[in-house]
Amino acid sequence: MKHANSDQSLFLRGVPWLETVVITLLVPAIGALLDSSDPFFMGAQFPWLWFGPLLVALRYGISKALSSVSLLVLLWLVLSWSGLVKEFFPLNFMLGGTLMALVAGQFSSVWSTRLRRSDQLSRHATERFEQLSRAYFVVRLSHDRLEQNLISRPVTLRQAMNEMRTLMAKTGGELSAATTGELMSILVNYCSLTSAALYPVKSGKLLPEPLAKCGQDTPCLPDDLLLRSAMESGHTAYQSADRLREDQHSRYLVAAPMITCSGKLLGVLLVTDMPFMALNRETLQILGVLLAYAADHTEAADSAGQLFKVYPDCPTVFGAELFKMVRLRRDLDIHSSLLVLNIAPTPQLEEICLMLERQLRGLDHGWRRDLGWTVQFAVLMPFSGPAATEGFVLRLETALQRQFSQDLKSAGITSKSLFLTAEEPMMQLADLLAGER
């Protein structure tokens, strides 16, 4: 499988070069067919020869454009040496064509970079929207369940998810027996599952051994109609009287994919038995959101595993976003900022921390570190420059003045900020938290 993937990757990398050669040689070939004594269209009223390099430059950029021009020059020299071309080498003609190809290649490179940057920004905004939607649903659900079951079920859904998130951070984001067992306990508690199993997915294929299960055995049937529907659509599939024809049958009641915001499928939950009254739209929504929430934190913990080993109290979303912002700065020169506030232990400490959390914008991520002698509050500001950190500090000082009649100095707050670079994210964060920058 790995060998096939490497061959396919090698083929895809070679396609641009193959197209460059074909497009470049196509025009001289047509010229030779029309007039064998003038394959380069030197006697034509229009320089048709440069259509090939121009198309290559617009499609692939400067490097392929120079290769195309070099191929034409090499072809001229070969034909001249063989006697098929009688004219002297047209220096000005070739130089002008080269400059035209370079201009077109530069234009293509600039706009390709802009399109990649816009695509990355759009993809990130879509992922953040999905995360916010799921977080909102979890908060609303937790509030409703807390009101209904405060006596019989004192632990809220958010508390259970926070415990599971901490467990995932400790295990480096791996879907181990401990993490999936904790997840299955939460699903049984909130979705009333009787018999179910969570199967992992690797490279798009369902593995036969379950990571966690409850109740009676739930076999893995890869050809099952409901399972195939869930894996292909990426949405929860369930048995319904108006959905299945008489000749269609499924071993499962529910098949729910464990899929991340970026579209990566990590596993599938297969349910064979649950109470009839529990199989409703709300339960299926809860099931889908819990699995998606767990999948997102698994992916986040996996992408920033080393960071969580050094800082185990760091929120998984904060660490994952930090690595993502450094990667965007390195690849597309998209700027982000990191701010750390040191807060002295005063009677207003808790109120100040709540005030800081309220100051966070929609895209910002906060991290509170209780060090004993002081409290650090780190704020990651994606797609923001120094003006954003200055604005945050100014808003904080205004709120302190309005609520406590104090400025930052009298409240015991100092701030340090960092403009993220392409360097190792852990080193940048460590230097800022240690106060070395």
C-alpha cells in the first residue's frame, strides 16, 4: 500500500514536467507539419512559437517557464546542428520571448500564492465555525441536562468532556483503550446505549478490532448498508422505516462516524441495541456532537503532543492553534500574535481572570496558568499583529479602571507580547512564558 502511494505521488509530481515538455514541443511540431523549413514560425507575422512557454508560465510559474524556454533553445541548437534549420540563432527573438515568459510566470506565482493564502484562511475559518457550533451545542445541552438531572446526575456534560480532554492530552492524542473507554462511558451515560462498539479507521479502512465496547458483542460488518452510508457521507446513519426498502437490511441501529472538522475519519461507532424511546433526533445529535468533539481534541492533542508533555495544563485547542498559526506564518506569511499577562495574587484575582476571558474575541484562545506565586494568562490572537495586542491591553486597562479604579501597574499586572515567527512554536512559547523575550 505504501509502495502504491509513493508511486502515485511520484507520478503526480512528474505530470507538470510532462505537460511542460508536451506543450512546449507541440508548437514546433505543428510548425514542422505546416512548413518543414520554418518549424519555429520565424517567417510568420505573429510569434506563434511563444504560445507554448506562455501557457506553461501561466499554469506552473517561473521555473517551468524557464524550462520551456530552455527546451526551445536546445531544440533550435539540435535542429541547427543537424542542418534542418539554416538561419542564425535569433538572439533578440529568444530574449524577448524569455522576458515575456518570465513576466507571465511571475504573475502566475504571485496569484497562486494569493489563492493558496485565501484558501488557507477560508479553511481555517470553516474549521473554527464548526468548532464554535459544536461547542455551543455542548454548552446548551449541558445546561439543559443540568436543569433536568441536577440531583440524579450531578456531573455536567462539559465536566465529563473536560476530563476526557485532559486524558487525551496525557496520552498524546492516541485513541487508546483508556480514552475510548472514557468516551464510551460518556456515550452510554448521555445517549442510553445498551450494546455498541467503537471501531478505528486507518487510511480509510475500518479495522476489525474495536477500541471500546459495551453490552453484547457488536460485530464489524464492512459491507453493511448503514455502515457504508455513514463512512461515505460523514454523517450519522440510522434505521428508519421510511429510509430502507423491503430488500434492504442492516445489523445496526445507528452508525455514527468519529470525524474531525478537517474531514479526517478516525473511527465509527456502531450501535446494535438501545432503548426505543432513546432513538430520536436529539439523542442522535448528542451522539454526533460528542464524537466530533472527541475527534477534534484527539487531532489537536496529536498535532501538538510535545507541547502537552511540557505543559500538561495547556488546553488542546490552544496548543493545536499555536502550531497551526506558526505553520501558516512559515508557509504563507500570515501573521499572528501571542500575549502573556502576569497577574499578582490579589483579592481581585478571580475577577480579573474572568474579565480577561470576557475580553477574548471570537478567534482568540486563552490559557490560564496557576503557578502559585503568580498567575499567567496567555492569549493567542490568530491573524493579528501588534495592534491587536495593544488593543487587548488597552481594553483590559479600561475595564480595570471602570470596575476597580486601578491601572495595570496598581493591579499587579505586567504584559509581554510576541509576534509569531516561523521558528519552533514550543521555543517561542517557552521564551515568552519565562520572560526571556
